[in-house]
Amino acid sequence: MAAIWDPEAMKYDASNLNLDDVPEDLWKKYTNAKIVNLSHNNLTSLPRELLNLPNVEELILANNLLEKFPQVLCKMKGLRMINLGYNVIKAVPRELSSLQNLEELNLECNAFEKFPNEICTLRKLNSLHLGFGRRLTFVGSGQLPVTNIVRAATIKPLMQSYPSTSIYFEYTETARKLYLQQNEIVRFPDTFGLLSALEDLDLSSNNFEELPTQVSSLKALRCLKVFNNNLTALPDTIEQLQELQELDLSSNNIETLSDAVCGLANLTTLDLQNNQLLTLPHSFSNLQTLECLSLAKNSLAHLPIPVCSLKTLKKLNLWIIQYQPYPMNWMNLIISKLEHLSSFNISYNALSDIPEEICTLKKLRKLDCSNNKLKTLPASMGKLQRLQDLTLSCNKLTGIPNSLGSVKSLHKLDAKITTLRHCQIDSVPDCYLSIFPTIISENFHKLYIM
């Protein structure tokens, strides 16, 4: 196979060709190239002839065998993006500082043992990938520019912390997004709180036992993800984040939710699943803008009444909130108050019945009743005319209500591992006869029976 030239995009693509050397036709025939893709080859070095490509802005060299940062790249001053991910590079040269037009640099999955401070001289850099390599340490007092977006995602630079003498953030007035998930971070420097324009912060999958106090200073924050840490509570200062719309606290060890969280007036999405919650505060009803709520995998002894006051709620996940059977009145309470529900997950709750009243949820599009003890479904399920996705797997059902046949929007029905596979054919609605037990239907995209 030969390289592909796209004259419209000015792109030269010689990826996945098992090359040991860069093809000469690149600098002899395609000197006007703007994008060059040499990824997934066996390159160990780059020729000086690449300097004959004055217009190149994007250079993709990922998945090769480069052990050194190619010096020739430092002279290609028009470069805006370099991808050197998945090589075996251990350091970058000082000359990297000459690439003052560079905006994106991908060095993930290489062999760096210390943070390459040379990167800190790149004033236009706004996207940095250093993840999935060895654990890095900082040497000196390098300045890491954080502009429009720093995907420091999966950077492991700090040996479990950010020593304030090792790093500080510049250009704090423009930073918008910062991703630091999947590291071993436990604390931040005080200067972290100076990122006053930050809107999106991901601290998930680290070792935080407390939310860093600096986070509460980020008044412009709209999305905060702290899932999969070791948090047991949140500070009262979190109430200062009045612009916050999305908060993910899932997979922590939170036992009590503070009133401060309930004071976040603009919150629309709150994920509390997989914690140790026993109850919710009365102030939870103050979250009157909340649209998506997950309480799955907690230890709630009963449905918290404040949830039923959230009139704007559209998605509610109550998966495994109680291993013992719930009294039926809790379901009726939800149904009577939350008329805007479009997604409702009540799986793994030992339910033996679902009340007919569930069929009054006219906006319901997705219903998950799996892994309960259901033997029957309400006869009036056909009233759910907007239902698209119905999951009934792992129950004791012996039939499906005929009324479901009138639900033309229903495109996915999952009834795996139920007694339906043993039921009589007359217990399956006529509209399903042509697809039982096959999965071919004009109406259905997916039907699972066995």
C-alpha cells in the first residue's frame, strides 16, 4: 500500500504502512502539506528533509519506535499540533521552546521519569497529554501554562501531591477546563484557587479523602467530577459554587450529605450512587432545578420524602437502594409527585409488584424494572405511549401485557432470564408473535427474550 494524498485537506497519510523510514515523496512531491500522518509505523528517527515542508501545522507520529524527541521538529516553527504518543521518549530538548505556535502536544504513553519543564515555555499550549506513562516527578519550579484547556488528564506528575514549590498555574484568567482524573493526587497548592475562570474540573479516580479547599474558590465552576475517591463528606464551603450545574460524587464513602450541597441553586445533575447514604437532609427539597438524580447503591432505609418535592426531575435512578422489599406506597408517592420523569430505574429492589399508577407517567421513555421479583406487569402499560426502552430481565414474569402492543415508540424490550422463555405462546401479545423468539421486527431495534 502507498501513502494517500488528500489535496482538499492538504493531508499526507502514510499511517499503518509498516514503514522503517519516512517516504521521500513526502518532501519531494507534497511540499505544500499541512497535515502529515506517519503514525503506527516502525520509525526510529526523522530525516532533516522534513524542513522542506514549511506549511505543516499538524504532525502525527504516534505509535512508532522513537526513543528521542526528534530535533528536527524544533525547527518546524509553524507546527500547531504534535502527536508523539505511544513511543519510548524519555525527555524533550531545550529547543522545544522555539515552537511558540504549538497549541497541542501529545506525549502520552512514553517513558518520561520527570516532568519535562521545557513544555512550560510554550505560551500558546492549551492541550497537553502526558498520561499513561510512568509516575512523574517535578524538578525545579517550572511554570505550567493552563490556557483554554489543559488535558492534564492522567498526568502523574507529582508523587501523590502537588508541592507548591514545584508548580504554579499561569494565565488563570483564561483557563476553562482542567482534567486531572486517574492520578494519585491527594492535595493541591494554594495557587490552584486562582483559576477563577475554570468551568469544568475533573478530579475523579484520585486519592482525595477531602475535597481540596481551593475548589470552593472556583466560583465560575459549572461541572465538578470527584467520583471514585475516598470522600466521606463535603465542606460547607461548597455552597459558594453557585454556578455549579453538574456534580458527580459517585463511588465515594459519603454517609451524610451536607445542607451546603442542597444550597446549590443551579444544580441540574447530581450523582450520589455507590456511597453509604442512610438518608437525605430535609433541605434536599431546595434543589428545585435538579433534573437528573442517582441514589443507586446506597443504604437508604426508605425513599427520602424530599426527593418527591423535586418537580423538575426527569431522570431518577434508585437501583439497589434497599435489599429488602420496599412498601408499595413509596412507589405511589414518586408517581404522584414526579410527573415529568422520562427515565426511571428501580432495578434490584426486591419488588414483587408495580402499581397501575406508573402508567400515568406520560413522559416516561425508559423504564428499568430488572432484577426484582415481578410476576406480572400492570395491564394498562399501553398508556405509556412514549416508552422506548423497557428492561424486565431477571424477574419471574410469565407474560407481557397485550396493551404494550399499542406502544409504537417501544424499540427495545429486554426480558432475558425471565420465565417468558417457558411461557405459552398465547401469553405473548399478538404484535410480538412474528418476532418471538427471533429478533426481527419492523418496530423493534432490540428484543431480548432468552
